[in-house]
Amino acid sequence: MSVNVNRSVSDQFYRYKMPRLIAKVEGKGNGIKTVIVNMVDVAKALNRPPTYPTKFFGCELGAQTQFDTKNDRYIVNGSHEANKLQDMLDGFIRKFVLCPECDNPETDLHVNPKKQTIGTSCKACGYRGMLDTRHKLCTFILKNPPESNESGSASVKKEKEKKNRKKDKENGSGSGEAGNHDNFDAPQAVDGDDDDEDWAEETTEEAQRRRMEEISDHAKNLTLSEDLEKPLEERVNLFYNFVKQKKESGTIDGADKEILAEAERLDVKAMGPLILSELLFNENIRDQIKKYKRHFLRFCHNNKKAQKYLLGGFECVVKLHQVQLLPRVPIILKDLYDADLLEEDVIFAWAEKVSKKYVSKELAKEIHAKAAPFVKWLKEAEEESEGSEEEEEEDDENVEVVYSSSARELKVETVKPDTPEKEEDDIDIDAI
């Protein structure tokens, strides 16, 4: 079954289609892995090498990937559902396939390993631009450019060599060294390296300034690539300093997208809420949850690991401001829950086990004891919600059709159950 390449387009006559991704889980225990059965066909529809989306999955999931190009086997370590990978593929398509101008997937990538840049051009609208190379996949693309890049440049070189050999024969110089010297200023010498041609074009101040910018961009991209090779602790410190600089410069309020992009670049996204908590929260945490909700949502939405780190950051903030915050633990947790930064099952899992990972065991016990009324309220609210659904089903069972002799027609009556219903007292979370 095929789906639209850009799945945000619902038009059934949309002409850019791709096969729906098929995943097969193999192995057991530590050797479990997911084989993407039709990755070659999917990649062909996207006009990208099959290694790119496979590696993208690995980057996003923090898993190792394997490529067996001879047997067309593209593997991501671990057990992963096809639907989850399909949703993740949408992210790859947005970043590396769709044209930023017209949203069509008729794009080609142009990799320049010397300048450490990845360009993109669109055959549909003519757009030409550069990709943001901060995503971890870009390091892989720079080391493994599309085959079209290599084969294209190779065919151009062959064509030029063929023309030069023909020219040598016409001049009677043969194919020896002398012939090459005679044609030292032939087009091949000038056009053999596009970079040299660019440098030889202009000597104006503007051209020199542009070349200096290219050199600095090259150095910057090299630094970005090197950052990913650093240990986790160093990458976390880099992210910390990045957020701290945004805060000190007064640009933190509108920098939520930049902060997320930097965390993804350094591959520390899950730990983001821990760093943000340290830098953005203090004794006024309730107001700050509202103020920086968008910043935290970018990390915590549908990311349970990030939510666990947020709870760790919350504990650290309570430790720093015990007098003000310890009595208010339940209401702060409710604020985090109401802001959609924490899900019920993450809170329940946290409440079940006291950990000394972020604070002392004694303080952790105190925090959990203070949080107990909120956790209890949350569980009862969840049970009440489940109960109301069951009641709706029971209501259907308690309705029966009876015949009225006076009205001579069928009518519907509700039959009350024999056992009286017990009223439950609502818990006022604000009174905790």
C-alpha cells in the first residue's frame, strides 16, 4: 500500500507516492533487531540512498544501524514498530527531502566534503539553498555523499579526459608527458577543480570577504562535527553553556526552537529538561512553568525519558529552595501535569521508587511523602474516568423496551439497578 511522501497532504491524487514502510523484528534478547524490509523501494521513491533514512532512525532512536547493501538488508538494532518508524520517516522527509520553498520532494543533495556543506536544489521550483548541518545525520552524509555526486563528477572528468586525448591526437602530441605539458593551459587545468575556478574568478574586496566567510563556515562545520565525537559529559556542558548564554543575553524567551536544535545536534535531547530546570527554575517555579512551558514541551511531548529527567530537575530545584518549595511539592507537580509536561504513568513510576540519583535519600523520601496526596488524587481521578466509561456501558444494559397497553405503542424505559450507587467525595487539589 502506498502513502503520500508528504503525509501532511491529504489529497488522494497527490502524485508523489512511496510504499508504506515494512518492518520485521528478528532475534531475541540483546541480539534483537528490526529489519526494514522495503527500505530500498522507500528510498528510491524519495530519491535518496537507503542508508540515509536508516541512519536517521539510528540517530533519532540512539541505536546502532547495519547496512548489507548486497542483500538489501537495512537494520536498526532493537525492537521498533513499523508505525513508529513511519512517523519518524516523516521527520527525515521534512529535513532532507522536501523543498523548503514549494514542499515538493523533487530535490537533489549536493555534498561538498571540502567545505563541509550540503546543498539542495529543487527541480520543481528551481530553489537552491543549503541544509542546516546540525543534525547528526549530516556528519554521515558528508562522509558518504550520494552516489550521483561521485558518479556525476567522475563522468565529467572522463568526458574532459576524452576531449583532451582527442585534442592531443589532433595536435600530434600523443598521450605522453610532453603532450600534457603542451596542453597545461587547456580547459582541464582550469576546470578540473571547481573550487580553484571560484578562487581564480575575482580579486575584488567583496570576493575576498566572501571567501573568508566560506573559510569560517568550513571551520564552524568542522567544529560542529567534532562536537558529536565528544563524551556525553562534555556535550551536556556545551548544551548548558549554550542555554546559559541565551539566558544571560536576554534572548531565552524566543529561543525554544534554537535550544531544541542545539540539543538534537549534540544528541542530548532527553537530558534537556534537566539542564533547563537548573537554569530556568527557582523558588518562583510555578510562574516559570507557565513562562517556559513551550521550551519544556519541545522536549517532553511524547518523550517519557525527557519527562523522567524533568522530574529529576524538579527534585534538584526543591533541594536548592527547600523552605519555600518542599511544602508546595504537590501543587507544583500538578502544575507540571496540567501543562502537559508530565504524563500519568511517568508520575506513577516515579512515585513507586525513591531514588538518590539527584538528591539525598532522606530528601527524596520527603519529596515523595509530600507528593503522595497528589499521586493519590491522580490515581483516583484516573479510576473515576475509567469507571464513568463502564457506567455508560451499564446504562445501555439498564435500558429495556416495554409495551404500554394504554398507548398501544413501544416505549423505552430506564430500569434502575437494585444496589444503590455510592457517592464519592471529590478531592480538591488546591486544598492539599
